[in-house]
Amino acid sequence: MDSATSDRPAARTPLGRATSNGLKIVVVGGFGVGKTTMVRSVSDIRPLNTEEIMTQAGQGIDDPSAVRGKTSTTVAFDFGRISLNEQTVLYLFGAPGQERFWFLWDRLFAGTLGAVVLVDTRRLADSWYAIDRLEHHGTPFIVARNDFGGPAHTTEQVREALDLPEHIPLIDCDARSRRSSKLVLITLVEHLHSLSAAREPAS
């Protein structure tokens, strides 16, 4: 999943003057689940990425067996930006998925209001660490299962495998599609709003 589909807008919209609500969002998940692809597909600006060619130095450390054909990997983070409306802008940070870069995550989570855990249902165990760290930091999140065309799993099966409470949204997506990735982010923002509303005292 290295390229975005053609539903990208022809021209990029500059950040509007009416923007008043900027939210830092992190996209996390295991190695090769499509985090860089999602940031690329949905960003209103040319995304910053720190992808490097995979070399022999990673042999015995990274396990590319489940993502055959993958030739590059994120070594720091990806960054993009998307305006959901005139007031709300999301600043997107894609975290590196390999275990040797997990030490970066705690700093990347600083100031984060919410996160997307991107999963590949063929490798659900790769998502456990991301969920654990988000819960440790008390960071709200949703789960999006990326479409890799593998065996079908029901929502209940994925929830059970991830030990995911019912109140946490779980949706399907195609990280290559701008429309699909934007729906993931909208779902996250709606989840954050619902959590905020639930914390407000009744008038």
C-alpha cells in the first residue's frame, strides 16, 4: 500500500485565517500497516516523511516477512495536515512501527489529543503495544483496520482479539484513499467530542 488513490484534490488549500482549533493526532500501529500511506493520502500539504531504504542493517531486527515488497521504512515520524472545516485543523504524526523505534513514541504522544491505531487483521498482535502505550498515557483512540485483502474477520472477532471495549470505535478503511482516511479522522474527532461531552457536568 505505497500510493494514494486518485481522489486527492487537484489543488491544496492553504490554511485558512478562520482556523481556531488545531488538534494534534498520532497514527500508530505495527510495522507496515499503512501509517505513512494514510498520512500521505489525506494531508492537505506535501507531507514530511522520514522514510529510508531498508538495508541489511535491519536484518534480524525488523521482520518484513508479512509485508513482502516493502522496501522503505519510517525512522522518525511522518507529518501532515488536514482541515476538516473552516475552524478545525488536524496535525497528523505517523509513528514508526518497528520495535527499535518505540522509544520515540512517548515523546510523540506529548500534547496529543487523540490517536488512530491502524491495524492489519493478518497481524493483530502487532497492535497490542500501541494500544497499551495509549492506555498508559490516557490518550483517547479509535481503531481502523486497513484493507489488505486478507481473510475476513468480524468486528466482534477483532474486538475480542484486541480486548477492545465497546465504547472505542472500530471501523474499516483503505489507507490509500483520501476519502476513507478522512472518514477515519472524522470518526476520531467525533469520538473525542463525545468523550469531552460526557465529562462535562450536567447543567
